Amino acid sequence: MFPMLAALAAILGRKIRMYPKQKDLTWVVVPNIYCVIVGGPGARKSPPISNVANLVKPLEKKAKDEFDDALKDYVVADESLETLINGSKAVLKAAVKSQINPVGAQQSLENLLKKKQTKPIEKRYTVGDITIEKLGVCLMGNPNGLLVVVDELASLLANFKKSGREGERAFYLMAANGNDSHRVDRMGRESIYLEGVCISIIGSIQPTVLKKFIIDSLKYTGEDGFIPRFQFMLYPEPVVFDYNDLPLDTIISEKMSRLVERLDSDLVIPPDRNNKDISQNDDESVNLHFDDEAQLIFIEWLKGVYKQSADKSVSPMMSSHLAKFGSLMPSLAVLFFMLEWADSDEDNVIVDGSVRVPKQHALRAAAVCDYLLLHAQKVYEMSEGKTVNEGAKILLRKIAAGDVARVFKRNEVKKKGWSHLNTPDKVNTAITDLEDNGWIRIEQQSSGTGKGGRPVENIVVHPEFDKFYSSLASMPESVVPEFKSDWLDQLTELLADEPVDKLVFDCSAEELFNVKPMNKMMNFNLLH
């Protein structure tokens, strides 16, 4: 569900400006989202990302066809105009030489030059791992914003260290705001001025890679807020594979296609509107606000977030995450409102006779935020070395049972093929986790041949292992705590008597926020 929401938010982008406060209109929220799926090898992180990309493909095909037609027309017109310009230049040259009406010849040439058209730019909806210079060009073609899809987020993070691309980290920090102006300087070409930079990201990453990035960030750049900007941070529990072979639900698929098409369309506001309720900007973007009940919910929610952030028992990284969390609730609320509009037959942006974001969407957004904070908490605990994976737990058991010597080598474990330790990556991850938690120490010794060569690695178990090891209960569990939310309880009560055909989501509130396996999240089961 969450990668799908991030993609739908990216389609809306800067077409929507949400004002979370009633009077202070300097705080504007654009519903773009940074989403990352955290999971080890074989966690099936790629399918939801692929499904998101497939969702946008019809828009991209339509835009590509329109671009191809526009480019053909441009080439024909430009070549014809270029012929006239060359002829006019020759006339001007002869007029200057003969001094017969050179002013008129000059004016004719200038008139032709004014007819030169700008080469069309293809409208893109998604991009991969590209430079910010190229990203700037793509944003010129789609000022509403772009969805950056990177199956392995590690490749994007690695770019931040490459020579000549050091500024990309700062660019993505700024782009998360969704509406900041920016100038992209290009070597050997004119710079590009972007009125508003709006980027959404969907990607995946392995826990150990993310952990290293977070630790390195704290060590070398300080807490700059890059990782906390991934407000959709999903770290689901591993699940047992369950084979299924079901046909695609064409009704849901067609509905999703219609939603995408509607969200991508030009927005029209009611002609008899009150500008304090809804208004439209010069760039055709629409300004939206909470209704009175939803406004009270937002105020209470925001106070709760900042109270959590100031709690001294909260880790510094989690506190930083909470400090960046304030824009997510209004982003989600307005996204849910627009999804309900897109699922209706209304031409104007209005739902059930109201142009303001209502209470039910504020409650739903607040409940989603509560759920996402559990996943963020799990990520930061992992980064602080407070959790271990299943492979590490099994390796501990094997050490305790005597199946692994108190001084051993990696290959000895790899050859065993034990569950959760049946690949080199899993073994290396388990060893890293046990080392981070103090159970083992990795020693490097010279080869002893006197001829140099690679050092010999020995993995040494803590000498007091037996004293400290009693059971896996002594190790912190890497599970998402049970999900409870007062906002969810209120939403459930509010929608208890709502007819099914009036609900945006085709499931109960409990089902909506239940922890679901990542490989089943993207089955288009988002809307009824």
C-alpha cells in the first residue's frame, strides 16, 4: 500500500498546496514522499517497486507519443524556418554590400529569428539514478514533480561520495520540501532555473547497508536530516513464503488506472468557491485547507509529535525523525482527500459538497503516521546496534550448542547451510550483528608465511559467552511492536455506520493498518 501511495502522491506533486494552519499561510505542504523498503536479501523488496513503475507506465507512454509528435512538428518547422533565415542572412549581406535598404533586410532577419521555437521537452514521470543536471532538465518537462525509482537505494547513496557529484545530497535534501526554487548549473551549457523542485523517491535497501550509511553520516556529515526525510520508512518482518497464483483483479486494476488518469488531469475548482476554502494559483495548482474538525485533529497530532521529539528518553536519531515528521500528516490527509475526489464523478475538486479536507482523512493520516513511526523506531534501533537478525540468533544458538568452535572462520559457517545462514551475505550479516553486540571479536593475523599475502581472519567468541548467554530472550527482538493508535480507534468509530460504497478503502480500519508481508503489499488492494 505505502509504495503505491508514494507513487500517487508523486503524480499529484505541486498541483496541490496544502496549508496545515488556518491563519499562518507561510507553511505550505506539497504531498511528495520519500519511501524506502528495508529488508535483507530475498525479502522480495523489488515487486512492490516494479508494480509502482507499472502503474505510471500508461502516463509515460502517452507523454512519449505526444513528445514524438511534437518533436516531428518542431523539426519540420525549424528546418523550414532555418532555410528562410539563411536566405535572409544572404539578403542582408548583399544589402549591406550594396547599401540598398540594409535596415529593412536587418528587420526581416530579426522577425524570422523571433519565430524560432524552443525544442520540446519530453514530459517524464519517473526517472532512475541520474545526475541532478539531467534531473533538472526532466523537471523542466514536468514542473509538478518526478518520481525517482531506484530498486537499490544504495546506488543513489553511493553517488554522494563520487567526485563531481558531492552536491547531490544537498539537492535531495532540498527537493524533499517539494516547492523550493533552485538553479541547476550545467558545465558548458546555460543554467536551468526551476520555480519549484518536487521529487518523490521509492527504493529499497538492505539493513546492513542502511546501518552503515546512517553511522557514516553521523560520523562525517553530522545529522543533516537526509534519512529522516524518508517519512515512509518500511521495515517489515520476514515471512514464510506462501505460493499463490491468482489472476489480476481487473476491476481494481481499471479503477487504479482511472485514479492515476484523474490525478494527472488538470484540476478545476468550483466557480462559486470561497477563496478561504479553496483557491487556484497562476500555475493552476490548487490550495486546500482542513475543515474545522480536521484542523483540531491536526493541532493535537502535531503537539503530540513535538512532545515525543522533546522526550529525553527518545534516541537522538528518532528525535530528528520526529522533527521532520510534521508535514507528513497533512500530506497524507490531502492525498486521501484527492483520492476520494478522483474516485468520484465530480469534475470540480469537491467531495461530498465540501472543498476542505475532512475529519476522516485527518484521522486516517494520523493513524498512518503512528504506524510508520513503529517502523522508523525499528530502523533506528537497528542502526544503534540494539537488534539482531534471525541469522545472528541462530549462529548464537549454534555457538552455545557447540556446533561452532569458540574460534572459527566464516567459511566454516557458510559450508553448514543452516537456515538463515545459507548464503554468504546472510552469514556476513549475522557475524556483523554479533560483533556489533559484543558477542564475538574479529581478529586479523599475518599469514605466517613470511611472504606477505592476505591476513588470516579468526572470529573469536567472547571468553565469558556461557556466563552471559542463557537464551535468546537476552537479545532484543527485531520486531515491530503491536500497533495501537488512538487515531485509528477514532477512525473506526467514525466509519462504523458508513456505507461501504462511501469508504475510500475497501477494508476495515484494522485491516488497513495490519502488518502485511511486503510481497503482498502491492496487489492493487488499495481502493474498493
